[in-house]
Amino acid sequence: MPPSQRISLAEMVRSQGSAAAPVQLSSASTDRWSVDAHPTLADLGECLFFSPGDGRIWLNDQRMLLIHSRSMGTLRRELIDNLGIDKARGLLTRAGYISGARDAQLVRERWPDADPSTILMAGTRLHTLEGVVKVIPVSFSYDPDSGRYEGEFLWHNSSEADEHLAAYGIATAPSCWQQIGYAIGYVSTLLGHLVIFREVECRAMGTPHCRVIGKSAELWSDAEDDLRYLNAQDFVGSGMLATDGESAATGASGLSAEAVEAMEADLTRALVGTSSAFNAACHLLNRVAPTDATVLFTGESGVGKERFARMLHQIGRRERQPFVAINCAAIPETLIETELFGVERGAYTGATQSRAGRFELADGGTLFLDEVGTLSLVAQGKLLRVLQEGEFERVGSTRPRKVKVRVVAATNEDLAVAVREGRFRQDLFFRLNVFPIHLPPLRERRDDIPLLMHHFLKFYGQRHAIAVRGFTQRAVQALLNYSFPGNIRELQNLIERGVILAQGHPLDLPHMFISGETLNDEVLSLALQGEGEGETGTLAGRQEERGKKASQLPGPGGSLLETVQQWRSGQQEDDAALSLPALEQTLITEAIERAGGNLSAAARLLGITRAQLAYRQQKKESQG
């Protein structure tokens, strides 16, 4: 693909304009951070559970692995030796990003009301707890007015630097790639916008320790090289946005007509993500693009099937030829043949002139058949013939026409099931299913949500000429936990709606979730805490909610609550019978009974994770 057509993540680093109203999240800085603030290292250690009987380790509700550092070093060396430094660095950076993003979600869920400075530092403590590196903060700050982050840290005992030294000796460039990815993933997910970290000193290069600088993406003037390691393929990026200078030079709408048209085209073709599921689809796309093989994209509505189809065309050898798309579900059955193959003048009443169909228009290029599963059996038969013979006849004509078209199809239903039910021809299915690529729903690639949020926020801020100032913390929490039944299309709509309603203020829940979207219980409870309602009421409201839950837990007799009340008033004769472990186990037992044996529901009632509940149950059984 020509350089002019490549989509670069460097476009994500354009500044967003003047300052807007401050975010409800308070400022964070080194001066505000206390080593004794929760979550402490001990708090985080309590989230780590070992279940040796069934071979699993849990960090809260995330499964972990205890792996020899030398084993990781061997894998790292083989990646470098076989793939080269650039590809190996990209793989390790993306793996670290995923780990950091997951840890940020863990901290958000467990300590939603912790001080922002402590929340930011929790990532460094988790990195230490996980045995990767000891992190010492030199300075860091987060300004809620501008949404900008800056930080400097020292890394001691870097496991990645140790393994690089053991494999190659003194390095000529920083080598802690996975750890840099972790820092990017953790802070970006926590703040809801892209923060880039760069290692400026590395122990693998002979210095006593590693030194790392982190800044919001827009504060780096040369971040393109750092950002490219987040992309599994060259064509993955953020989409191209106008620079500040271009925005200032345009008219009242904020952008010239040409710039708007170019941005719309870039949004259509932009692919953004770094999750493993997304990267797997990109790898398949890269493999099949140089060929003429028929590709079938599958996945739910809104996952970006047409976007992938356009990228397939752009990185293939037909890129200079036409790309023609048709939505089969939007064409009436009586007109589908005319739309696909064209019509001759006088073929039927109203056919006043000859017209080419989509196959002719796409000759030499790519024809994209969206929602191909909605075609009638008659239309399927005619489509099969042109796929087999490479020729067709216009409606009203007997002269065959030859075409050379690459056919790309997409469907949001299981065509194999449709074949079994007699709704789709088996022979056509095999013609289309030459190279299937499944596109995952957004709920299976949550690690990409911060990148997509950043991309769409900047795009719609430019498109509507509105200064944007990021997201409130509860909005970030909601988007990270929302199920997204409409997938990327829904996220795109939510953010465009939010940009319009927020009018330069940070995007919050009332700006986005106004169409009856159902948030999960966790996000609803966060909203009940009243972010932005002032200092009063937040803690009290949370305690009131927890009190309501606690009073509802026991059975009809309220046995546990009555026992606790008796104990506190001195009416309980045997205090020893009401020890803390006994209280805990009684509460757990009654919660499970109330939930009908459903551990997940019981865990929600108790305000803990299912893994924590299962651990406590297993511990009781082992002691019993």
C-alpha cells in the first residue's frame, strides 16, 4: 500500500484545542500520593489467590500464571532471532499493553473511590507484585482541566532487562518493551485517553536502573515510532485527523468540505485495536489480501465488516481498481437481479435506458456483498452462476458479459445453519466460504476500547468543530464495562452523541446513555455514588447501598442481622461463637442460599468477585 494511503497512529497525537470545564476527578500528583493510601501493596496482595488443587492462580477474577523468568527470556530471544527486533518488540509491547489494561480494569472495579494519585500508583505496585519490576516514582501529575498526564519513574530489578543482558550482553537501545506496553495499557485504560511511555535509560544498556518518561500522546511531537509497535499490521491505526492549523484555517463549520470528505473516508477505512482477537483478524487479512481468493467476513452487526472489506481492497493488488459495495438486505427481491447484473433499455416498463449493474461497475476491482445471507434462493442461484462462470447477462439481454471481479461477502448469521435449514444454497456457501475471517464483537476485545474512545472522540470533535476534553471517570468505567450489543457502531454513536451534548465539557453518562441503554449493576452502582455531586453523600450513599444489601441478605428471619445486633448490644452470651471467620462464613452461606446456589449472583450480593467467593469456599472445605 502506498505510504499516502497508510493509516498511522501518529495522527492520534494532535492536540484537542482550548481547555474546557474540569473533570470531576481531582488532580493527581506525586505530592498528593501517600504510600499508606489504599490500595496498598498489602491490599493488592489480598487479591492474589492460589488454587493448587486445580492448577489455577487468580488475581482478583483474572487468571494468572507463575512462569520462570528464564523461560520468558528464552521465548523472547527466539522471537527476536526468528522475527527480527521490530516484530518481536511489537509482539511484546502489545502483550504488555493487554496486561496493563487488564490490571487497570481490576483496580477500577475493586477501588472505584480511591484517591486518583493512589489509583495511578496501583499499577506500579501490581507490576511489583507480579514480579516484573520494582517501580519508584520520581514525579507524576494528572491535570483534570486539560486531561493531560506526565510522569517519570525509575525501574529497579527489571526482569526484561535481566533477560536481555543474559541473552545478548550490553544492549545499544532500551529493551524493556513488554514493560513499556504495560505502562501504556494501564494508564491509558485508567484515564480513558492515550498515554505514551518511553524508556530513556535502560539497565540492559549498562545504567544502574531504567528510567521511564510518560506523557499524554498529544504532548509528544515524535510519537509515531512508539505508537507503531501497538499495531499488529501497518494498515492498523487511528484514522487521519486534521491538524490544529488546518482546523483554524477553515470556515465556520471548523473544517473545509474537502477535509470533511477526507475524514469521512478515513473513518470508513480506519482499523483501530491491539487486542489479541483483533490482531488475529488483521493477520488473516494481511495473508489473504495479495491473493484473489473470495473472502467471507462473519460477525455480529456493527463489528466493522465493511471496514475490513475496504481495507482488504486497499492493501491488495486491486487497490487502484473500483471498490463497489451493495447491501443485499436493502434491495427488494424484485430488483436484486437488476442491481447486480444491470438492465437493458425496454427490458420492462420503466426501463427507459440501459444501466450497468454492480458486477460491471466493479470489473477489475472488488465487489462487496454485505448481508449476503438475506438473498432469496432465486438470487442465490444467479449469483452462483456468475461466480462459477465469470459471466452474466443483463436483465432483458441475451448477450453474456465477462467480468473479472474479486467477490468479498459478509454476513451476521451462521450460513452453515442456514444451509441446514434450507435457507441458503450449499453450493453457494462453499463458493463464498473460501477464506473465512471472523470479526470478534467489541465485548471480546475490551482492551481496544480506550484506543477506540480516543479515536472517535478526536474525530467527532474535529467533525463538529467542538472542543473536546475527554471523559469523566464514571463514563470511562461505563464504557469499559458496557456490553455493546451494537458493537463498534454503537460506541461510535455514543461518543458522537456525547460530543454534541457535552459541548466542550468532559463526556459523562447523561451525554451518552440517553436511548434506553442498559448498564450493568456495577456501572449503575457507580452512578449512584453521585460523581460530581460534591464531597458529601458519596461515602454515605455507598454505605447506605451496602447497608441495604446487607439487610436483604439473610433469609426471611434476618438471622444474621439479628445476631450481629444482639452481639453489638451485649445480648449475645457466647461472643466466641461470633468470631469474624464465623460471621464471614455465615454471610457467605446465606448469600449462596438466597442466590439459589448461583455463586456469581451470591458474589454480587456480597460485593466480591466470583473467584474470591470460590476461594473462600474452597478454603473452608480444606479446613473442614
